[in-house]
Amino acid sequence: MPVMKVYFDNAATTAVSPEVLDAMLPFLKENYGNPSSIHSFGRIAKTAIENARKTVAGLLNASTGEIFFTSCGTESNNMVLRQSIHDLQIKHVITSRIEHHCVWHTLLELKAKGLVQLHYVNLEPNGHIDYNHLQELLHSIQGPKMVSLMFVNNEIGNLLDMERVSALCGENNAYFHSDTVQGIGTYPIDVQELSIDFLSGSAHKFHGPKGIGFLYIKNGIKLSPLLTGGAQERNMRSGTENVAGIVGLTTAFKNSIENLDANRKHILGLKNKMVKDLRTAFPGIIFNGDIEGNSHYKIINASFPLTSRSELLLFNLDIEGICVSGGSACSSGTNIGSHVLEALDVDQSLPAIRFSFSKYNTREEVDVVIKALKKLF
Ligand SMILES: Cc1ncc(COP(=O)(O)O)c(C=O)c1O
């Protein structure tokens, strides 16, 4: 009998929903024009992009001139960090040690080149930033500065208090960039209320296709493009547009926001059940991050007790048809640890697993995973 597959790795990527695929297909089949072409095929594609931009802007309470389509969240974050060093003369970036690699490694490279100084905000043991320390850093740093802090941590799920950080940035004349890749589509974001300068999104995290993202840049801020060549995206992002991807991103974003409350309720129900069942099955389990506090309803990160069978845990779960991500060296079968768990002083000799849910998961799947885990300990 084929093994039943359980996909609890939705922070890595999600399934493209059927409605999204339906919306995309016409732009891969009959409406395949290049948006830069002036003939009817081109005009249809161009109109689809501009309608998509309007929709994305509306969902964020932004204006259309503030939205730029990119290839992914990584590109959006790179563009902000790399270009603002020159264009906004940013010399200091306040960030944390638990940012996604696309922010962290980019900042480390800029620092290594002597282009920017990095200031790490202290972390609480539960993975939240120390807001008082952020305030002290903002007070003490003179000159153009940027705060780059992620909204939802992709490994442990912790949420940033976006209102508080945006207020602190406003009071201290700092630009605020947030990698919102894990939060877009699962929490409402209103850029007018937040007063944020830059945020990034990626369709494949909310049931859209891979290879398409967007960047919000607040009106009045001028950045030069990261990719040059053509004049696409109002000269801000050269390269023939991924029209089907843009339509898919927009459809997925709209669906996510329209069904946000129902999806949140369903997914939170799964998370709560999983936490409860894990506690019952594994009394020694340790949850990493602020699991029952200010944390995303789709993510659980837990360290399991060490046993002979818990070695190569992910590999053994995969054999059982269960797809999850590992954080620590032990669980992933590699010797590369997690920089997030390291920053939180989590014992990485224990196998850690990230379970992440979507609207398509069920309570029965939670039972299947708990049963499989019990077999391995
Ligand atoms: C927090 C965060 N930022 C950025 C990215 C990168 O997004 P993309 O895969 O679209 O480049 C990811 C993807 O895992 C992420 O989780």
C-alpha cells in the first residue's frame, strides 16, 4: 500500500491552490504576450500586470506606485539592503541574529566590504527582540540608519511587534525594512497604519507559484534598481515580467486575505492540537520560541529527546511519508546547525523539528504524525 503523505512543511513552501492555477493558465496558454510589446498580445499582458499591481496595493493599503514585482522574497530583500546603502547613504543597520539568510548573509557581505556597520539587537530567551535595547541602539546611532527586522521568524514563528518597531523608527529617524515573507497572506498588513518603508513578499508562501515576489517601497523613497537592462517595472526591475506568476501571486494574496479568519481558525486548531498531543506523547519535549505567545499560528519548532532512533529523524519521518523541516544538525542529517537556534542557545545536540501547517492540513494528519513520531522514540 502506498504510504500516506503528510506535508507539514508549509513554511518552506505551499501548494499552489486550484483557483490560482486557473487564474494563471490563460497567461501561459493563449495570452502569452510580452508586456513590453505594443500589439494586442502585449497589451493584454500589460493590463493584467497593472490590474495585479492595483490589487496588491489595495490589499496592503498602499498605492500602485509603491509596488514592484520581483522574482522572489530574496530578491526583494537584496534590493532594499544593497541599494539603500548607496542611495540612502545608510551607514548603520540594526538587525537581529535570527533573520533569514537572504537578509543576514547580504548584510554580512555589505559589512565585510566596509559599506555598513551592523548592530545586533539583543534577544530575549524566547526569541523576541529586546525592544528597550532597540530603542537604546536607535538613540545612540547618529546619521542615516535602517532597522531590518523580520515580521515572522521562519524557523520558530515568533512575531515582531510591527507597530512598536515602526513607531520607534519614526521617532528616531530610521528607515524600517521588514522581511514580511512569512507573514504576507496570513496576517493583515496596512502600510498606512504601520508607517513602514520597505516590505517584501513571496507568492509561494501563500499558495501562489514559486519564482514571483514583490517589494513595497514607500512613496518618496528613491532606490535605484538592482537589475538593470530593460525598463520594466517603471525602470526599477529589468527583465521580462513573469505575467502568469504575477497573476498567480495576486490571486493567491487576494484569496488569502479574503479567507484569512477562517484559515487562521483552522490552522490554529491544528497547531494547538499538535502542541497538546506532542506534550502528552513526549513529556521531555522543548518548544523553541514563544510557542503559545506572540507566535505565528502555522509554525511549531520543537526539540525532541535524544535516542538512538531519533538520529536522522527527518530521514526516518520521510520514509513514513511525513515531510517536515529540521532545525538542528541532528535532525536534518547534516552537520549544519540553525543560526536561529544557536542565537537562542538551544541545545542543538537534540533533534529539532519545524512543523508548519496550511489550510489544506487536517486533524487526522496530526494524528498520523504523532503516531509516526512515537514509533521513532
Ligand atoms: C523569512 C523569509 N524571508 C525570505 C525568504 C526567501 O523567499 P524566496 O524563497 O521567495 O526567495 C524566505 C523563504 O524561505 C523566508 O522564510
